[in-house]
Amino acid sequence: MRQRLIPFVVFGLILVLLSEWNVSARKLAPLNSLSDFWLEFCIGNAGDSFPDPAVTIVRINDSYEPLTLGEENPAASEGKLSRLDYATILGFIGKLDPRSVAFLPTPTFDESLILNQTDIVPLKDAAMQLPRLTVAANVSNDGEQAKDAKPLTFPYITVEGEPDALYSFTRTVRRPDPQILANADPAFKSIESVRDLISDESIRIPLVAEYKGKIVPSLVLKAIAHHAGVATDEIVLDLTGSPKVRIGEFREVPILNDGTFVLPQRSGVRRGMKSFTKSEDGEIKETHHFTSLTVEELAYTGGQDDEVAKRILASFQGKFDSISENLVVVGFDRSADRRIKTVRGEALSETLMLARAIATIQSGRFIEWWPDWVRWASILLIAGIAAVLFKIPRGRFVLAWAISTLAFFCLSVVAFRMTLTWTPPFFAFALFGLMLLIGLMIPLGKKKEA
């Protein structure tokens, strides 16, 4: 057995170290693809636990240029957009018959510019063409008890239990523009007085908070409920056991005692999630579950008489179609906005972070990795299996190896279904592959005669 076990330990340690390095660095594309495949395999074998998300992001990125109307000074200075800019964006969306829209910007406007003057109401006109929007407000609890001159009315939810540990706010710092509020419900996007929600290890997003003695939903929670057809009074904060939020019959969301949702960063939720279905006449339909469009791409909906625009429009048709089915999230995603770092090395804007939270909750993918000690225990388990199998002659080794390998990966899938946790599988594939190679190439040594 020793002549088999020693090379297994030496080369196995190298493979494990390679796996652990890629867990943190994610530099090797083949291993990352294997991880993505394994996660989707586990999800595919988890029954009906994971419906598809339904989010389409309309990104205002670096390439968007504010409207000017030909004047020397732009309508918006320092990259700020005018009311007409936002009206134009909402107008593009309105042409595609959106089901629901969440509007994340909380802009302030220079009223001296013609495109912002209040005697014209382009933003109100555009908002009135859409289904009722959910719009963002930034709030704070910074010790200033002065009441707002025009306080916003936030809808409140039902509470079961004692909400003593929730974050609270007392005033609105940045509010939606009155024009868009003509057809919108406000909800808080962030609590500016709360610090340390985002760290290198985790991202926490407040789903509920206390305001004037009531518990109110965040924009993320309100937008999800609105898209699912769940009234605000059907949202329940349940603190009688493990803290959770029930969005009617649609979804139950685990939260912390302070009302925050820990965004799973290894759940496989990412832009580009789509599926293909075949109709009875053989036509393939592309359905985008979590996707994005820039404002420039969205603008092609207005140029269908141009041949080039027609070809571009056809290439984006699946994404355009998603707007009528998905929750549309409108927000900034410029290079300077991408300040949020994830454990996977991604750089996210607030818009992308909140859209990912929405997609995660919609799909119920509250998935995380195995704890480190469980992963290392599984490595030791595989090493123990190898020590046992290396005592078996080559003729029976392959069958024993096949049964052990199948059992290990079946248990991993069962563990995923029970705990919603997984781990990158390269170390397991590599160790079982190395075990087979050594068992076939190196014969079992003869026992010494007494």
C-alpha cells in the first residue's frame, strides 16, 4: 500500500493547494467553469427549489452623454443628468411595455438650466406612461431630529415578534423628484448613517427598517413584492424564530436580527442567466432571466427604420422582450460607481449590487460555500478512502473506486439540497482521478513472508 499512498499524498497535496489558490484568486478559467457547471448541476438536481430570477438592468454608463439642446453649456454639469435625460430613458423603457420598474437614482437638479425648469414636466409625463414605479430615497438616522419640511410617506409592513434590533431612520436625505413621484411609491434605498454593511467578507443589505414607530420595506423588498403582485400589507417581518421576511406566498427570505439580508456571493447569480425553449412550430425562444442593457442599446428601439439599427435591434431582441416580463432596474453603472468589491474579485456599482440582491431573492438562491473546516474534512475523508482502496488488488480496485466516487458526489448533492451549501469540486475530482491513476499504474506490493 505504501508505494501507492506516498505518491497520492505528494501529488494530492499539490492538487489541493492549486484548488485552494484558485478558490481565492479565481485565475484559472477551466476550474472556474467546472465550478459553475457543478453548481448548476446541484441546482438542477434540487427539484423545484430554485425558480428563475426576473431582472433586467437599464445601465446609465460612461458612454451616456447628457442632452444639451445645442446650447453652449450642457444641460447637466459634472455628469449630472437633467429631467429630460431621465424622461428620455423612461420613454425608451415605456415603448417596451414594462411590467414593473424600480428607479434607483436620487438626482438633484440645477433649476437654472432650461431642461430642469419646473414649468415643463417631461419627467412626470414619462413616468405617467409607465406602471406605478418604485423609486429610491436615501435616509439617515444621524441624530438630527428636525422634521422634514415635506416628509415622504413610506408604506409599512406587518410585524410578528419584537423588532428591537432593527436599524432605524428619522429623515430623508435625498428624495425622489416630485415629477416622478406623480406615479411612484418611495422606498428607502440606503441608510446613510449606517456604516460597515459592506466589507471584504460580506455584503449586507437592509430589507426593513424602523421609521416613526413603524417597520417599512426597502426598495429591494418593495420592488420584489410589487413585481410579484404582493401588496405591501402582505409582507410580514417574522421575528418569532429565525428572523425572516415573508413576501406573501411568493418567498421567505432569511435575514439577520438587524433587518439586513446577507447577499450570498457564491450562489451563481450573475448577469447573463438565460434559457432556451422550443415552441411547437420549432422556433427557439431566448428568455433572459438576469440581463442588462445600456441606455444606448435601449435607444435602438427608436431607430427601427434604419437598416443598421434593424440588425442591432434583432441581436438585442431577447433582452428587449425581457423588459415586458422582468423587473426593470434603472441606475448608474459608470466606472467610478463600481466601488463595491466582492469576495470573487468583482467590482460592483450600487445598481448592480441591488439588482443582484433582487435576483437572488426572486430565485431563492440563498446559497453559500461549505465552511472551510468542512472542505478540509472532506479532503481528509477522500485521503482515508484512498488509504483503504490502496489495500485492494488492482482487479477489484476499479469497482471499489467507482462506488466510492459515486457515493461521495451523491452525498455532496444531498448535502446541497439539505443545507444550500456547496464547494468548488476541483479538489474532489482531482483527488479521485489521481486515486484511479495510481491504483491502475502501481500494483499492490506483495506481502512479506514470515
